[in-house]
Amino acid sequence: MKRLILFFMVLLLCLPLAACGGETAQNADKTEPDSAEREAVALVYGSGDYTRINPAMDEHGEINILLFDGLTAHNGANEVVPGLAKSWEFDEASCTYTFHLEENVKWHDGGDFTADDVKFTVEAIMDPENGSENAPNYEDVEEIRVIDDHTIVFRLAAPNVAFLDYMTMAVLPEHLLAGEDMQESDFFRNPVGTGPYKLAGWDMGQAITLERNETYYKGAAHIEKIVFKIVPDDTARALQMKAGELDLALLTPRDAQIFADMEEYVCYEMKTSDYRGILFNFGHEYWKKNRDLIPAVCCAIDRQSIIDAVLLGQGVAAYGPLQRNIYDNRDVEQYTFDPERAREILEAAGCTMGDEGFYERDGEKIGFVISVGAGDQVRIDIAQAAAQQLRAVGIDCSVDIPVQVDWAGQMAYLIGWGSPFDADDHTYKVFGTDKGANYSGYSNAEVDRYLLEARQSADRTVRAEAYDRFQEALAEDPAFAFICYVDANYVADAGIQGISGDTVMGHHGVGIFWNVAEWTMQEP
């Protein structure tokens, strides 16, 4: 490929480190690629930056799916399929899952993968001392019992219908992490896994180089090397893609348009469950006094104009966290754009217009700051557009782009969440009181009740009713001002074959690598 020179430059920069692996949802009977398919070739991916690779503690990281395997996996339709567990049974009476593990699976340092590694990983996530944002996924686990090296049993205190989805969690090696600090261990900069790719080198802030695991239990991948080139800035990523320095990148809708008519590239406009909205920090004094004004904020946002201007029409207006899920409730309060209603809500709450053109209450101006992570131009543009619309109705709103997110100190944040999997994912732990990913400090007893009811029932009718009530309670007492769902605009070198363009992506566009072991690369 035309990126081979770049690859070898990156490889020279990267020091050899311990081997590591990743997750794939391939069929177990995948055949070995022939010698022509397995020629030396590198795929260069434009990636965000990583300071560590720690799937047990951190939820997101596109690289995880290449470097680690879970007991289960997701296929291209986002359905649960076997992973390191080749089969399982569920005993409803005792609420017990028994997993039968693949045999002859090796860690990249040559050690044997066993059920003890699974037990170690889940217990580490559940340990409150480790502070994992994934802990709510396993809070129902009451007992983990290793039967033998390839059989493990999980007994739950209460049903969790999403449990098999959550067993896609990457399994970590006990022999390398026992006794280590699960937040600070050097392992997370030198990871060792079981998956289709292993770590070849990591030049911090520059590139992470992966090489094919020749002994992967599902068969060696076709592409020999994958380089995660660190390009956090959206604009720079598009420029490097155009210059031929990248083979694959997630671009903004505006940047992706550049490549639409270039035959040497393929553009993938992929649907996602990924929404954007304004998260309110309910621990902040401002919202303790002004929480009742959030519906006015919701009514002041012209979602369609933001979609048209920022996303170039690629997306849909958002009113809740389950719009791309089977349990979506379209009948909830959607807070459609209505600036007059926004003003009525403000004035009914005792706000009066001040001399500066902004509402005031009890002698204080009504307004707040939206923080946005640096480098994500789409989020920045969405936040600035929303702030302008809020100012137009008399709410003094501005945008800040801090170097580092201060979850406790900020007033609001342009958040993104979304899961294409079970509805429990990114609802229970995001909106549930004191849950691991509830960064807003939101708490609502009705929301907690209905989320728990939905989690504990496998009856689709019961779940539908519970999720309807959850969405109604959330709309009545908003945790976020939902704005839009975004599409994922991936641009790839035309020589890459095997990308599944119909798979619904998750948060941050995560998911495109689900079948990476089947991809091939050739000169266009």
C-alpha cells in the first residue's frame, strides 16, 4: 500500500513491548488466509490519543476490540455470539450462568488462558476500590465459581437480562495483574491479551503499532500490521487522509464530503446509537438552585438547524437515550424547538428580563457554561450553536474548551452516549443514582425503579412497560438536554475490503473493527 513507508517509519520509532491481543466476533471455523493474502501489509488508522489501554476500568477505546477478547462477542447485527466461551447455559431457578470456555487459547506471552482469568477480571471490575465505571454491569453477581480451567459459573442475586452483553468485557491475565494497581499498573501501557492482534510498539502520543497474532484461536487475521496513528484533531485527520498518510479514519460530515467523488477512497455513512446532549452537573450550586429551568433550556434548542448546519443533515433530532433501540418511546415529551415556551417557563419560575438582555432571578443572571472536550470539532460546533440559540431566548450561555475535563467543577458538558446493544447499556449506569457512569450526579427515584424493573425481566412486554415509564420520568425531570444522534462518517482506502457498512455503531463510532480479522488490504 502507499502507506508502507509511513508504517516502517512508525515501526522504527516504537520499542518492542510485550505482546497483546484483541476481541473479534468471527466464526470459530474461519480458515487460515493463504500466503498471498498474508503478505506484509499495514493499515494506518487515524486514532484519538491513548494514555493507557484499560478496558476493565475505562468503557471506551476503539483499540480494545483488537487487543482483547470477552467470553461473548457481538456480530455485525450487534447480537451476542460466542467468544472465549464456546457455549453457555442459564438456570433460571438459581439465576446461574455456566460458561464453557475455548481450550488451547494462549495469552500473547505464551501462558494459558483459563477460567481463573475470567474470575479475576470480573472481580477486579466489581471491587469498589478500583473505581471502574463498568462496575454497575456486574453488581448483580453474587458468586463466581471456577469449576475447572475451562468452566466457570456466575450466580446472580437477581436477574440481569443484559448479562450476556456485558460478558463481551475484555478478559485480562491474572498472572500479570494479580496484586497490581488496576488504575496505575504499567500493564495498561504494555498490555498482553488473547486476541487477533498483539502490541508491537507504543510511541506515546504518536502511534500504537499492532501485529497479527499468528496463533489466534480463531485463525490468524489477514492484515499483518495495524498502526493506530494518533491524530486527535478532526481537521488534521482529514488532511492526513487526503495526503495519503492514513488508510482509515472517522471524519466529520463536512470533511468526509471531500472524499465522496474520489475513486481511491470509499465513504461509509454509518448509522449509530450515539447521541449528543448537554449534561448538567447537579452537584454544582447553580443547578441546585436552577434545576427547574432545564425544561426551558430543552425548548430553546433548534435541533434540526444544528443537524443541518453542523452534521449536514446526517443525523436525527434527539429526545431520549433509546431512540435507536427497540424500547424507544416516541410519545414522551420531546421538548421540540419553541422559544416562546422557553420564555414562558423562565417567567413562570420567577425570572425577569435584565438590562443586558438576559433573564435574572433573585438578583442573579440566568446562564451557564458548556464545557467541550478539545479536538472534537463536531461537538464544539454543536455546543456553540446551542449556546447561541440559548442566548437568543435570554439565557447567557457560553462554551469552554478545557485541556482536561473537570467533572466535579464544571457547570455542564456536551456529552455523548449510546449503545446499539441491550437497552440496559448506557441507561442503568448513566442515569441510575450513584452508578459508575453517572457523571452528572443525577438522581431520580422513579428512574431508578423503572431501570431496575427492566433489567430484571426477560419478558419483553414487562421490559417495554418499564422502559416507557423510565423515559417518561426522565423527560419530566431531564438529566440532559438531548440534541441529536450523529452518523459515523468513516473514509477508507479503496483497497480495504471487508468493512461491514450496515453495522450500527456505538458511542464514538466504536464498532467498525468488529470483524477486522476478516479484512484484507490491497493496492487499488
